[in-house]
Amino acid sequence: MDQSLRSRTLWALLAWGAAWLLVGPTQAQEPAAPAPGKLAALVKVDLPLVEGADRTLKQALVRTRDRLLVAARAVGDAERPIVVLEFSPQATGGRTPFETALSLARFLTGRDMADVKTVAWLPRSVRGHGMLPALACEELLAGAEAEFGEAGVDEPDPQGVSDVVIQAYREVAAARGIVPEAVAVAMVDPSVELKQLETEEGVRFVTADALEAYRRNREVLAEQTVAAAGALARFTGAEGRRLGFVKYLAGDRAAAAMALAVAEDSLVERSTLGEAWRPAIINVTGELDVARARQIGTLLGHHLDAGGNWVALRIDSAGGDLTACQQLAQTLAELDGQSVRTVAYVAGQARGGAALVALACDELVVHPEAKLGAGPVRPAPAPRDNRPLAPPQLPGMQPPVERHPDAQLDAVLADLRRSLAPQTGRSWSLLAAMVDPRVELFEYRRKTTGEMQLMSPEAVAQLADADQWNRGPAVQGGGEELLLTGTRAAQLGVANHTVDDFDQFRRLYALEGEPPVLAPNWALELVEALASPGFSMLLLLIGLAALFVEIKTAGLGIGGVVATVCFVLFFWAKYLDQTAGVLEIVLFLTGVVLVLLEVFVVPGFGIFGLAGGLLVLFSLVLASQTFVLPKSEADLRELRRSLSTVAGAVLGLMVVVAAGRKYLPHAPVFNRMILSPPPPEERIIRSSREAVVDYRRLVGRAGRATTNLWPSGKARIDGELVDVIAEGDPIDRDAEIVVVAATGNRVVVRAAETA
């Protein structure tokens, strides 16, 4: 190597070493201070993307782009506004369809988004094809510990990725350049070995099969394997920052805002509240009992069914029935965040169960003096020191506003851990502290990023990176009631914003005019009354009893009318109460048809009657609940209530039937509807007549069946109508028959053609 080559090599190595020291694995580039008036907005991308989610996100991005451009023209800002896409993995699992991800990626790299700067923000680990639209943005932000890559895991066969998928990643990477093509390919194709090269031109990334061709044209000073063949490439945010993929490290909203030099408030997802959104307000005031919680859920469901997609819950409540509040919170948390936005606005207080409802919404906005925390529950025992929950001692005192049995409280706490906390993205200990003063809360900060969360020592101990969290000041000690002001809740990250009044709240979300307030009317109150467990049991009891009377009496009479009215009211109320649908109605009608078929067509009680009865009962149970199979403690409690309602109606029917058989034949009106048995004298005369009847004279005579003989029925023989029994195969009505045997009044016939 000559002197000039050695000199160039030395300078290149020195430059590379200096760059590595400046952007080491745990040090992010220090961003500039926020520039006044710099415009930005955030759009949340929930992962995995479901089929069709690209259309919803494109609409949200277009509305965000238009709003930012209008604001930029208004203030005369020549710099392109920033659209931040926060990629948020959900706990539901699943895979992102490649076609959906590619559609969104092409939109981001196309002309539609050319007037704004797109930034992909990955505060948590992202894998699968959700990486493709992230690579389509102009900059990449990531948490230091967040991992990204492994895009091929969403393929049906990760070891055999198609060339179409690989080429798509090449094209998107080439279009943006934030991640080299070789790196993008290594994320989706496990057969690729990724190499990092040190050259005179700087750091380069190539695949192993392209390394020799690269060497022929350029000098390689050093090389190392970044991702070995056989595994998909993945990187942490710190590694991506060191390798040059990640522009800034940002584990939370404050860090992202500082990195982009924008106001933190601008990185709150409210940009999609444009003309296509249809908002509404639901007032949540006073004590939340079961009826009120179901009423709020019904109002919410009706609004969404009518095309609404944005709801604000204006909360001022000290809580109430804990199970009802937890179920309402679960309903809110299960809404699809890509098509429905829920916001809780607390101007007064949200305590106990009402606090769970507020925290289950997508965003929480509070008045600075609002109260958020535990309700007036019973005193708790001494701190548990992370021991399992022990049943607290109940003091001898007057019952407070919110008092719950230990079993109910423990069941709700179990639901919070298993279901509500993962769906809301909040720590289960924060939610539990709203209803259980035994939970200790501390400020925990991650060592590497400074991210802060409110958690209990027990919750931290369950984390995989528990050693990375430092415990800070206590927010709530064991045995104390958690109570935060609105200002304090915002400082701790529990609330998203503070506003002074509702007008400021409307301006915060760009709501034009006064959104409609959803309130129950007389029809909804009637539906709720009919759908209540007590009234539902009464309707079922009357309907089943009337159906039994109709089956036992000939013709469609008062029993059929009453049964029809009762069951129509039952299913109508359950349908409007959002617990019954087409499935339940079809099952019920099918069951009734099978029972009638068994009674009137097929003699005896066999498979048709049994199957029909089971279908009827199954449909009634399903119509009284919101699920098919229980998946949580709350579902099990609702299942027990629905089973109790149906079982109560069936037991009541048995009592009514027993009483009816004993008393109705003697009642003045009902004795005309039911055939009474003949007097004893008439029964004796009929028996003597039947004993002397002899049909042996009809043997060999021909006749015609007047009913279906399956196997018994009636036939006309020599002009006389006789009860007969078919021998062998059943005989259809109007068929020619021949008498083959007769013993007393028992006449056996056979089809004429087989005689």
C-alpha cells in the first residue's frame, strides 16, 4: 500500500471513530430547541394492520395534511409541516397483510404526502409488515430499547418469502433512503446475510452475495456481519441510532417533541377530527349503577350504529357499582381505535369505578382542579409488602357510597390485570389503585430513556426488564386513597390535557359548534325496563306458559297471541339493548318450529322436540348476554345472570303448568278452553261399548285411508270410519288399503298393492 493510500485509510478510520464516539449506542443527537410556530400533528397506526385499515389511515393522513397546510398558510410558515406516524403494537396479536402495508407505504411515498414531512415513531418494539410503512417515512424515531425489524414474520412461510415481497421492500427503501436496501431486504428475507463495510466513502451495507461485486469497484477497509443468514434482521433503537437508521432516540411523547423541535401538545392524536368525523357527548353523572352503565353503553352503541365515530364522555361521578363500571370500561376499551375515538372530559370528579371509565377512553382531558382517583371505599389494612391480596377487614361503620364485597373486588382486579390493562395500554397497578387503596404506586423511570410510568413494585417485578427501572417518589402508599388533581394527573402522564372549560375542550379538538348530547328518551327507558332481568323473566314466563296453553288447545287462540306478543317484546328489547341479534331470533324460531313439528306431525316426544327445546333455551340465554362464550370474570357473571333469568322462567312455567292442571278445569272461563274428562258414569258406558266392538267382519275388506297412517290413523271401510294401524311401512293419506287382521277393536291394515 503506497503512502497516499495509507494516508487516506488513516483519515477514514479517524473520521469513523469520531463519528462513532459522537453518536454512540446510548447517546442521541441533541435536538434543537422547539421553534415557535413549527407545525406538527400525530396519527396513530395500530399494529397489526387489519385488512382495509390502509383506507382509514389514508383518510386520516389526508385530513391531517390538509389541516396542517391550511394552518401553515395562515401563519406564513414556508417550512413543511411534520406528520408523525406513531406505530403502536396492540396486545391482540395477529399479522399485518402485506397488501395492506404496501398500499399504505406507496401512499406515503407518493405525491399525496409530498407537501408534508413524514416521520415514523416507534416508541415500542415493532415487527412484521408494519415495518413497511415505517420505512416509507422520511425520518425514523425509536425508543432506545424498542426493537424493530423481522418484517418477514407476517409471511405464511417466513423461510420462503416471495420475490414480490422482497422487491417491494427494496423499492420502498430506495424511495426514502432512511434504511439501506440491503438492510430492508435482511428484515424480510432470512436467507440474506447482512454485511457492514467501512470504506473510504463511509459506512455501507451490502448482502453477502453482493460483497464480491462491491469489492471489485471499491476498496473495503473493514467488514463485519450485522445479521447472519437464517434469521431475520432486527435492531434496537440504540443500535439503529449508531448505525445511522434512526435519526433520534425518543421513548415517550416529550422526547419525540424535543427531537423534532415541536410543541409536545402537537403530538396528540386529534388530527383526524375533520369533517368526516361525527362527534357526540354523553354525560356520565351521579352514581353509576348497573342500569345507568347499561344505558350509557346503549347510547354509545346507537351512536356508532348511526355512523358516529367520535364520542366524549363528560364525567362527574364518584363511582358506583364496581362491576358495572368495569364492564362499561371494558366496552370502551374494546372499540376499534382506527375507526372510533373516545375522549373522557372530567371537569368535576371521576373516582372509583368512574375513574376506570375515564382511563379506558383513548384520551383523558381534565380541569386543573378536577379530582381523579379512588372513591370513598372502606379502609384498607396495612401495606402488603407485595404479598398476594388478602381479604381486608370490614369495619363496623355505616356503608359508604362505594362498598364492594371482597369477592367482587378481587374479581374486578383480576379482570383489570387480564383484560382492561392490556387493551388500554396502562399499567394494571394504576387502574387497580383507582379502586383498591392497598395498591402502592411509585414513579418509575427507565434508566436508558427517562420514560416515566406509575407502577407498583409488584407490577415492576413482572416486567422482563425490571432491572432497567428506577423507583422514584411514592404517589400512593398502601392503605391510602389515591386522589390526584387534574394538574397533577397531567404532570404524571395520567391525563393528556388540562382545559379550563368546555369551550376550550372543543377548541382543543377542533369541534365546530356544540356536539349533540346523547340522552335517553322514553323509548330507550321502555327498552331498558323490558330488558331488565326481572321484566325479562316475567315476559319469558308468560310467553312460555301461553305457548304451552296453545299447544294443549286446538287452533290459534288467545295462548298463541299472548305468546307471540311476549316473545316479540322480549327479543325487541334485547335487540335494542344490543344483546340479541339475528342469530338468537333464528335459533328461537327454529326451536319453536321443531317443537310444533314434534307435537302436531310426529307423535311422541323424540329428537325433534328435544332439539327444539334446547334451541329455544339456548337462544333465550344468548339473547340475555353480549357474548357467545365467556372470556373473563365479567362474562361469567353475566352468564350466571342470563342463566338465572331463563332458569327462573322455566321453573315458573313448571309451577304454572302444575297449578293449571289442577285448577283451570274448574275455573269459570278457562274450563271452556280445556277439555274436561267425562264423568265416571260416561267413562263406564264407553268402556263397555269398546269392549263389545268386534271388527273381525272387516277382514279382507278394502277401504281408503283418510289420514296418514304413521302407523296409526283412520280409514273408511265399507262406509264406516275406523281407527286402524298400518302393518309394515307407513301408508299415505287417500291410499287404498286392505284389512289383514282384526282383534276386538284393533284393526290392522296393509296397502292394497302389497296385500
